[in-house]
Amino acid sequence: MTPSRTLSLLASTSLLLAPRAAPAQGRPLDLMHATVADIQAAVAAGTLTYERLIEMYLARIAAYEKDGPKLNAIIQVNPKAREIARALDQERREKGIRSPLHGIPIAVKDVVDVHDIPSAGGYLALAGTYPANDATVIRKLRAAGAIIFLKTNLDEFNLGAQGLSSLGGQVLNPFDLTRNPGGSSAGTGVSVNVGFATVGIATETGASIRSPASNNSIVGIAPTQGLTSRAGVIAISFPQDRIGAHGKTVADAALLLSYMRGIDPEDLFTWESLGKLERRRYDEGLDTLALRGARIGVLRDLFRTDSQFQPVNRLIEQEIALIRRRGGVVMDGLSTGMDLVSFFPLARASTYEFETVFDAYLRRRGPDTPVKSLKELIATGKYLKQLDGQFRTGMRAQPLDFDEEYLARLENRLTLRKVLVELMDRWQVDALVYPFKALTAPPLGTGDRGPRDNPVSAITGLPAIVVPAGVAADGLPISIEFLGRPFSERRLVELAHAYEQASQRRIVPKTTPPLPGEAIRY
């Protein structure tokens, strides 16, 4: 899985619409559509085991990762996955399940430490090395009975927006193998999309949870900063980096997030979550009628105005009309009074912090680490050379405490967060909605930024959910984003789920069809 590959870029592929309704009892469901609930129902019915599920995922990986379109989404498969699944099958028979994630295979972005699978951040100089401990979120998921199944390819060190690393090569977009898959959590987004794993862990500094979710027509949840711990995760920024979830449905992503959240003394940003969580999972008690009476604000500042953006804008307008038809009270025309798109670069602080944050990560990683600092990493030369400029920018001549430009950017972040929360409060809305991206995925080799960049959630630390919103004229998926107040994940999930169930806009790629014999029955 790890060597770079010579990639054959194929022409744009056609799409299959995802089914609009859940299959009837006893009907087959393939792995590109199977949710956590579907899998658990099949296991309960005796028609599936977790070990068999792993075998089915491995068959898809052999067909479409190693062969076929060669999507390059995976860096490492857990070699003990079958053994772990077999033990979880036995545990279920003897003791019952630990949680709804019991036996569920999870794709993990390679920046997240897993102590028994090589973890390298996509970086050649760390290839084959093991961190001393699991990241906090991995420890929580193991306790819930989840199977840590895959380490996924990405933009090396999260420093990019095209899914390219020196260790894993270029991730491909399964909807069109010549297009950007979305970065930096590209491999996780693709793996969840095409049925290499059930759900996945993604991370972002700017839009790296939500961009691959959008390009892969899946759901991405970027939580409030402080909801999930970043301990044991390669990050770029103290204030911006977050750990989030990918799923085929809002319920699946919300379930995964529920088991990753909470206070962690190794990441004191998580103290912000104290007193703001409830025991109930985010996926519990979801109602398809939750849009009735909900107040939804349309943030017009993020509808870009040039003619090239109007086709996507019009598709999102149709989805807003759907929200209105489903009983949502749509408050249109909301604006901060700022040019948000022009303001975004002035509120990014991440490039200033990289050396400090990365060196802190390495100190935690343990003895099986061939480099101890960013300077040592650069000295190896074993990394993508296009990162040189970003490395230089991230190495500061003076302490961050006294860097006036850096401190001003932090103030800009707080200003924008305050402005958006005040806007929601003034109009008494539950959430703001807008197009996540103004254009569909660009060609490979092109960063998924510029007019496609939407870091508003990451810059402010406010929670956001991207949900599939249809298909553009070029056959590629688009998404709508729901943005909420701090720690409003419960309400955002309710609204996003109700919209998802009403719209049914998810699509799946024709490049990775169901394999013979892989159907799940329950």
C-alpha cells in the first residue's frame, strides 16, 4: 500500500443515484450504502458477522484500491483486523455489544496516532514507525468496540488541499479520476464513499474535514473547537485544528463524533466542553420532521457573485426552497456587513504555528521516531519538496507571544466568531446555511482552494455539517453547509438529518460498483 504509484488518469465517470429509501426487511444492501445501523441489524439477524464484514471490505479494497481505478486512498490496512473482528463477534455472543460502534471498521487519517499500526502523517521519513500511544480519540473508539481498520492517505502533514503525500502518492476522486478528491482528509473521504470502511476520522485546519466530504458526496461534521481532543494528532494550529467525522449519513457521522468527544487533560482546549455535553448520543432521537418551525438563516455573504458561481448557487437555492417546504422558517438575506471571503486570509493563523505545534507533537510521540523536530525533518529531505515554502513560513524567528501580525490574526478570528454568533442571536436562528463550495472539484494538481475555499467554520471554531445537496452540470457532487453556535452539535445534527432525509441527494460513483456476493441482508 505504501509505495508511490504511477497513476493512470481516466475520463470522467457517470454516477449512480443512491437509493431514496431504506431497503425492506430481507432485501440486500451493498457496502457503498450500508450504514452502522444496517450492519448491526444484519449481525443481530445472524446474516452477517464482523469477521465477514472485514473480509467484504478487504475484497473491495483489493478490487478498487489495489486494482481497478487504484484510488490510492489507503496507506495501511490493520493486519490484525480479522483477528480483532473475530474476538468482537465472540464478545457479542457472550456479553452483548459495548456500543453501536461494536465491530464497526473505521478509516483513520494518517495524522492520528495508532500505537499498533504505522503512523506517519503521510511523510516518508516516518514510514513504518509506531507512536508510543494511541491518540485520545482512538483510545475512546477502541473502548467502544470499534475496529481501527485503515490508515488513510492525505495531504502530507495536512499541508495541502489535493490529497497528495510523499508516502501514499495522489488520492483519486472516484467520481472523476482526473479531479481533486478534496484535501487534506482525502483518503478518509474516499474510503467512506466507496465502501472501504463504514465511517472515518478526518481532521482539518481550514476545510479538510468538509472539503473531501463534499467532493465525495458524504457527510462531514467539523465540531466546535474543544469538543474533541487533538492529543496524539499531527496538527498545524493551536486554535484551528479539529478532529471530526465522515459518514454516509448524518446519523453515522454523529454517532462516531459522540464517541470521540469530551474532556482530555492532554488537550486543555477540551475544557471548553465541560458542562456543555449531555449523555445522549447525537444520533439518538433524530426526527425527520425537525425542520418544522426551525429558524434557518441564509448567509448571503457566502453566495459568491461572479457568473461562474451561479449554477451552484441556483442548486443551493433549490435546497433552501426544500427546507422551506418542509416547514423551516427561512430567514433570507442575512449578512454580517463584511466581505467575508476577502477577510478569510486575514484570520488564518495556522502558518505561523506549524513548527511550534509539530515539535510539540514529536515530543509526545515516543522513541520510535527518527526525527525530533521540524528542522530535523527538513534535513532528511524525505518529504514533498513543494512544502519547502510552507515549512519556511512555519519557522518563526521570534516567539509567537510577541509576533504582532500573528496576534492580530488571532484577534480577527475572535472578531469573526463574535460577529457570526451575534448575527444568529439577532435573527434568533438555529443555524446558518449557504453553499459549502462555489464550484465543484478542480482538476488533479490544483489546490481545492481559491473560489472553493470556505474556512469560516475552522477560523471561528464554530461547528458545521456539510450534507450532499445534489449534482452540478459536470456530474460532480455539491454540498450545503449548516453552521451553528458553539456546542450546538445536537441541534445541527437534528436539522441536517431532517434535511438529508427530505432531500436524499447523496450519489455514489460508478467506478466502484458492488461486488458479487457483498450484499448485506437483514
